[in-house]
Amino acid sequence: MDAPLLPLYMQLADRMARSIRAGTLKRGERLPSVRELAGQHGVSLSTAVQAYRWLEDARLIEARPRSGYFVAARPPRLPEPRVSRPDTASRMVQLDQLGAQVMALSQDPGFISFGAACPGPELFDQDRVRRAMARAVMRHRELLCTYPIGPGMEEARRAVARHALGLGCVLDPDEVVITNSCIEAISLCLRAVCKPGDVVALESPTYYGFLEILQSLHLRALEIPTHPRHGMSLDALQLAFETQQVKAVLTVPTLSNPLGACLPVPERRRLAAMLARHDVALIEDVLYNDLSEQEDKRRAVKSFDTTGHVMICGSFSKTIAPGLRLGWVEAGRWGRVLRQTKAVQSGAQTSVLELALADLLTQAGSGAALRHLRATIAARVDEARQLIAESFPKGTRVSDPAGGFILWVELPEALDSAQLYEACLAEHIVIAPGMMFSASPRFRNCVRLGVGGKWGPEHPRALRRIGALAKQLLMSPPDELAA
């Protein structure tokens, strides 16, 4: 089946984006007004406005007050990280306490943190969240004294199903289960389809929280080669299906953590077909989809699923209210088993929190709030990439994600990120060493930098200092590095 035609405004925005990236439209060049653009391309004013809004979200153009639209200046283009080449054999996960230490220090006010992939409270409308909570308590105060049972409040499940339409998915609210977090949703999915010793395929590098779950469930990790922009190699995954007993695939197709990669839409369709053909479950994490600057990349693999092999999991901790700690899952053909596991493992959540979430999801203006959030973090990512280009050692490579607030930095091979981590800790700076993101001893010269948390004048200075420390370590004699 052919891919659906993109909306008219996206076709227009895509043509302009290609011209900007090719250099046909130069940095700082003034663009036609909205009215001129509409006339040039024979489209409505509304279509022209939507196209410019998309290009703004993608950080390709900028609006200047009383001057119009201009091609945005971009940070120096650094080489992107190399495509990962993990082992072809699966392995049991044996993690140390590094991940737990990084997360604990990231919450310590005495440290400047780039270690966590968590957005700061200043990125959200805290009054909006407070008002939703207050309304839920006032209107349903009896629920505070009622023991919750079942898959979640109907209002919340319907709000999630409505939200999923933006991911291209038509979900039955009765099949949606509200969870305590996206991580719990993923854990439930793995419990529903796997038994100890089974093989789970996932990106390389991958989110260390996934590795922690695999370790706790005694599952084997099979890391699949992953491109820093285009995501997991489906050719390599196909080979894994043919040569190993893969029980499930755990993936983040949009803005994967830590690479920030986005699987192309045709590959998402291909992945759904592969799963059905080989009768393998896909656990799809859509946590970051709403942060994608490219609307087509917000479409979930689940939207192409016709056989129930895709289990879709998400939450709103990165986009609406981290403190609510609510997630959701629609488990396809494993829905009944997952609901039973959920009831035994953790029961239901606090009902008033679910009602507050439903309120927030269905309020008018949520789209504008997301655009503002994307623009804010995009500017911060650009600033961080500029600082890395200026301050880090020659030969450094860095990701350029189309959304989100995570950067994957590949340093020269001679540098050990464990030593850089310790040197940073001595100056009360937290980074996430690359070894956290693999079940094998890989990525020792890489670090993940989260720039979504608290951000003040001290953070750019700290980024420069990380670069200076990396340079110092590379200049140190080998015997000093081993000491």
C-alpha cells in the first residue's frame, strides 16, 4: 500500500525545508510574507501559516517582530555519531549502580546536572496543572476515600484514546490501561509476552531503564545496529529474526533515548509487517512522540498494526506534568494477560490524578502549549550544540535530534567517559557515561547530555568546563589515566 499523501502545508514546508538544508535559501535570508507565500504556491493563508509554523518548530526559520520570517542561523554542523555495531549475540544484563548514582546526583541541588533526561518544572504551566488538580479534587472528593480498582477511570482512558489519534492510532478506550508510569507499562508488556531467558531486541545504544527492566526479569538483551538519525536497522533486525529466537522487540521509534533517532515512516510500516510475519511482539514507547519537530514522525508504528502485534506505551511526563507519574498502554492481542498482570502487580492508580490528567489532555490550547515547549527546548539544544562545537575536543561527534532535549556525544576514542564522569563529579557536574546505555562494555567514549532540566547561567559554563576537562584527560600521559 502507498504511504498516505502528506497534508498540503507539510508538502509546502517540506519543499522549503529541503531548500534551506541544501543552502538554496541562505541563513538570515528574508522569506516571503504569509500572503506572498500563499500567492506564490496557490494555497490558502491558513496553509501558509501552518507551513511557517512547522518550519519554526523545526528550527529552520524564525519570526522577527515587525520584520517577517527569516531563515534561522544554525549552530556549526558537527559530524554525527557513528552507526553502532553491537555484538550479534544476545546476553544477560548485569548492571552496576552507575545509573542509580547518576539519577540520585541529578536530583541533588548541589550539582549542575546533565545526567537525567527529565524536563524542568519551568518548562510547564504549573498553574494550569494545579487548577486541573484542584478541579478533580473538588468535583470528585469522594474518590480520595474510595479504593481504586480496574484499568483506570473511563475519562482518562477516553482522553488517552483521543490523544492517540494524533499518533495515527484508533484505540478502543476499553482496551487502554492506565499505569503508574511508562516504565511500568513497558514492564507489564514484557511480563505478558516473555519468560526468563527469552531474547528481547532493542536499539543500541538504548535507554538504561530498559536494561534495568530486562535485568530484573532475567531477559536477554539483543542490541541491534542503530543509525543516529534513522534509528534501528530493520535489515539487521530481520537477520536476528531469522537466526535467533527473538521473543519481543522493545523500541522508541521517535526520538530514541539516548540517540534522538527517528525511524522513517516507511520503515515503521515495514516494521509492523515484519512483526506480523514472524509473530513477534513489538513494545513501542511513544513517550517522546509529541516532542518531534516533524509531524510525520509522530505517527506510531501501532498505526500500521493490523494483527495486534504492537503493544503501545506512553505517558505525559515529558510534555504535560511529570509529577502526575501516570502512563498508559494498549497491549493488542496481549491485552487480557496484561490487565491480569497489572491487577496482581500494582492495582489501580489514584483516581483524582487520572481525572486531572484527562482534564489537561482535553483542554483547549494544548497544541499551542506543545509548540511553545518544542520551541523552547529546541533553542536550548541549539545553544548546547554550539557550546559543544566551541569547547569539546577536536574529533567530537554529536547528535542533532529533530526534537527532545537529549544529546549523544561521541568523544575521541582515547577518552574514557568513566574518567570524565569522575572528573566532572569533582567539580559538582553530572553527566551520564555511555556505558550506561548498553548491556555490553561499549560506548566508553560517549556521554549522554540532558539539557531539559533546570537551565541558568551556570549551565553553559558547566558545558564548557566538561569540554575543558575532556581535553585535559586526552592530554594526560597514559600512566596518569590508568592511575
